[in-house]
Amino acid sequence: MYLTTEAKKAIFKQHGGSDKNTGSAESQIALFTERINHLTGHLKTNKKDHATEKSLMALVGKRKQQLNYLKMYDIERYRAIIGKLGLRK
């Protein structure tokens, strides 16, 4: 797979505080963003891959749900993760 265990641990450590903190909203959003960027690159070269396009839309929806949760409960953490990941909001 394109994302190794070590790469996932690095993402979780950078955004979740620890490599064991896989359930925090920030670490999940960071992982979704990494996967979204990978699938977007794949779709640029394989325009007719509709299964990947469907998976991409599902991931974007999951990330949006996590972002909405974070915005509703802790606006400072929301602003921090948006700035750190360079998302548009």
C-alpha cells in the first residue's frame, strides 16, 4: 500500500500528539487529507477510474464531518488543524 505503518505513525505523532493517538479528530483529518491528496494525484492520470472517484468523494465527506465536529466543539483546534494542513477554510 502507498501509506506504510511508519508513515501513518508519523502523521499521528505530528498531528495527534503521539503515534498511539489514532482516534483524535486532528489525526483522523490529517490521515484523510493524506489519502485525499494521493487519490487526487491518481485521478489526474487515470481520468476514467470511477471507483476511485467514488472513494475520493466518500473520504472528502468523512473529512468534512470531522471538521464540522471539531468546529462545533472546539474552534481553536479547528483553526489550528486548518492552518497546519493548509485547507481552504
